[in-house]
Amino acid sequence: MEKEFRNTVIDYIGNTPLIQLRRVASEDMADVYVKLEEFNAGGSVKSRVAIQMIREAQEKGVLVPNSRQTIIEPTGGNTGIGLAMAASILGYNLILVIPDNYSKEKIRMLEAYGAKVYLSDSSTGNDSHIRLVKEMLNEHPEYIWLDQLSNMGNVEAHYRGTGKEIVSELEQIDCFVAGMGSSGTISGVGKAIREKFSNANIVVVQPKGCQSLEGNSAPHKIQGLSIGMIPPILQGEVIDNAIDITYEEANEMMKQLACKEGLLVGISAGANICIALKFAKELGRGKVVVTVAPDSGRSYLEHY
């Protein structure tokens, strides 16, 4: 198994930078650190998840390398990129289903990797891509659905990877902030942080009007967050607070980060960092707040 992953682009997933914000945070605020996941091969935090799920499926014999089996997955794009990288290296076919209101740049990128992309009708709900995958599986039961929303490999990737990397670099964490899409990040990183820093406040970010934890499922423009359901893998016991954010707040933070910190991040990162800064102001000096920038802003230039 390990031999198949050696000396490939997959080796460059993990061990991403953790940087401190200096210009958008003031001296009277807590220190704010951001894990920059665009530095993974594939450009996002979801590469960790994709590779973990494929590794586990191969260990169980569900997937066999070079078999040309077809993997199918609903995705906002980033998990799809990780799956596409692995599929091209390991000899699988890949079908990805994406809501039609998601980034056109990301869709073109997935097609460039060789994936076959289907678009779901986003006007039918935030989970339109998930429902379309289920319909396709009824017609093609031979397809392999790794299902990041139910696959505990998603949580494990963030617990053993993202989370352990963060706690190994910091001697103190008072608050961790992350959005919830598949819920792998908040669940896995939250668990790793809580094990070492038992009093840390674990905060989930939700688009205003579409709070998945409260059962709300209204359309919104913050890609990657609140997908219209509570994912089965959510480890709700690690969450202390859920905070709402508007698209306008997240969008403005994206622009400030690019101009003041030299960070071109995606829209969900703008949401995470905006809320992290609010907690940093509330906690004050001497405290530490950590969050995640799931991907780069290169796929979201229409928001800038």
C-alpha cells in the first residue's frame, strides 16, 4: 500500500504552514493563527480527506489499484481535486457531482484532472448534488461512493493530520474556529485540540439563515459551508458554540486578508477568520485563537 503512494504528488499532502495574523489583528487582541491548507498538493484541506478515504478503501479491498473502478462523489470541488489526483495515479475512473452555482474555475480544474463532472440543480436545495449521486447509484450500483459525509476517514484525516499538526506547534490554544460542511475539520481538529487543551472553546461557523445545526437549510453564498443536512460523521460533543456570519462579512474579510496580510484565501476561510478575529477581540491579549483557511482564493476570484 505505501509503495503505491511513494514518490508521487500525494507525498506532499500535510505539514502545511501555521501562520500568525499581524495586520488584521490588533495588539489588544488574542494571537490568531491560521492553518494554510492551500499548501497541500491539490490546493486544499480536502486532499487530506480524499487520500485517507482511498487508503482505507484499499486496505479493506473495496478499491483495487489499476482496476479502472469508478469512484463517485458529491463535492463542492476540493474533495474532488484530491480524489482526482489519487484516481489518476492509482488507476481509477472518477465521477464528481457539483452544485451548478459553485465556482466555474473549480469545475474546469476538475475536468482538467480527467474527472467527469455532472452539475446538480442548486435551486432544489443545498444538498442537490448528494441527491443526484444517490439517483446515479440506483442506475449504476457498481460505482464506489466513498461518501465523505458518512466516512469516518474524513474525521480521522483531520484528527491525525490537521489537528495533530496544530497542537504540536502551539503551547496554548484557547479557541478553535472552523466552518462546517462535511464536518470533518471541526470534528477531527476539535477532538485533537480538546485532548491536549481541555478548556479550549470549539466554535463552528454557520452562514446566517442556514444554520445546519438548527435544521435550517436556506440557500446561501458561502461555498463549502452548511450543505443542507447534519452529516452523520459530525462529532457534536466537541462543539461548544455555533456563530452566524453573513456572506458580506466573509467577503470583506477575504479582501482585507489579501490587501493587508498577503493571503489570497477562499470564501469559507474569510468566514472562519472573521469569526476568529471576533473571538480574539473578546478574549484579549495573552490568549490564542486558531482557525483554518481551507483553500486558496484562486478559485473564487469572482468574489474579490
